[in-house]
Amino acid sequence: MTIQVGDRLPDVPITIAAAEGPQPTTTSDFFKGKRVALFAVPGAFTPTCSARHLPSYVDKASELKGKGVDEIACISVNDPFVMAAWNQRDGSADITMLADGNGEFAEATGLGMDAGKFGMGKRSQRYSMIVEDGVVEQLNVEAPGEYRASSAEHMLDQLATA
């Protein structure tokens, strides 16, 4: 079953892909006591993710934080070294990169997908959510092959009307 607005995030291991190296944590610890704009991508360095999705959050980071977001995080079923390299190349210090290396978060939220036909194995769907102290406040899941609902611009529109 897919996670819904009002649900608490499942407590699973994730890794913060920090410049100084991987920092293992759990979703409960990472999301505790803060409002997080989380967006998920099928893969680091992939075309739409690199050309549009991550850049939208880099460009709109200060606006999101101005709307009460404490932290902006990107999660993907990639290892922390890939996520750190992607952030170094295309991201910014305003984005926390989270590695869901084994896809446990994607699976536990019901937001995983099988990208085997593209040679990518099990991955995450493209989506965004606002998480307040571990509880889903907004959820925007993209249709396959789409990119709109999970953009930073769409999230800003939601925050403006909330």
C-alpha cells in the first residue's frame, strides 16, 4: 500500500551522503522535529533528474525555506557515494542527499518501481512530499514518464495555498 497524507513515514535505514563521507541514520531520526521538503528521483545522473528535477530544488531552495521548510532532501535508490558525487556536480549545500541504497524506503512507502526494462533494477518512483516531524503533509506522485507534480515550483504553489 502506498503511503498517504497523514501517515507517519516508516522507520527504515537511510544514509546521508555528506561531503565528509556516508552518515548512516534512520528515517525517524532524520525527519524528527523538522519540516522537510523531500523529493525522490529514479536515479542520480539520469536525464530528467539531472536536467530538471534536482535543478528545480537548487534554484528554489531559498524560496522553499522562506515558506517554512527547514531542510530540503533528495532521496534515490543509489549508494551514498553516487549521491554525494551528484550533489557535488549538480546540487548545492542547500540540498541534503539521502541514499536509499537497498530501496528499503521506496519499498516501505509503496513508492518503489521496477525499472528493470531500462537496466536499472528496483528504483523509486518520482515524487515529492512535505514531511512534518515524520508525518506526510503533502504528497505528489508523478505518473510514469512525467515531471511536473514533484517539481519545486509545484511544491511552492502548494505551500503558498496551504
